[in-house]
Amino acid sequence: MINDNPKFNVIYLSQAQKYLYLLDDKTRSKIFENIDLARFTLDPGLLKKLTGEIWEFRTLFNGVKYRLLAFWDKRDSTNTLVVATHGFIKKESKVPKMEINKALEIRRKYFNDNK
């Protein structure tokens, strides 16, 4: 069921932006469509928790599993953000630990830089 009010807003850090704009227009549009839908539905098929801090936006398009890792920034009580760190194509059943560690490092830097 879709709610009229989004649960959060999304911002894309530079690595996420670079990843998205290297994709073709149809793929990028599908990813943005799924992210927008996730903002209203909180569907685990679209946004899934991976660790205590890291989540993944999930898109399956033309048989390819696209992932954008992200974390929540709830410091502003009126504007909850989900911050997309970077993206990759998922080729294994589990998200590689290297990708989670990369997202954790980007998260650490984001909060250190935005105190």
C-alpha cells in the first residue's frame, strides 16, 4: 500500500551520482523509480537492511541486480534522509563485505564532515 507522504528523502553522495550516471537512461530511470517507490512504501524488496547502519536500494532490471548502498541520517526530526553512498552490480547471493565496508567508511566520513 502506498502512503501519500514519503517516509524519507534521498540524497546521493558523489560516488552514487557517478555510478548512476554511468548507467544507460532506462536503467537509471528504473532505479530512480524504485527508490521513489521505496520512499512511500518501505518495501523490503526495494530497500533492505544489511547491517546495523547500512541498507541497500534494490533494483532488478533486465536480469541484472543493481544495488545502491545507503544509511539513514535522522538528526533533523522534520527531514529524515537516506544517504546513498555508492552503487554496484550484485553478482553473488550476498552483498560483498568490501562494499559494506566502503559504505561504512563513507558514512563515517559523512557524519564527521557534517557535525
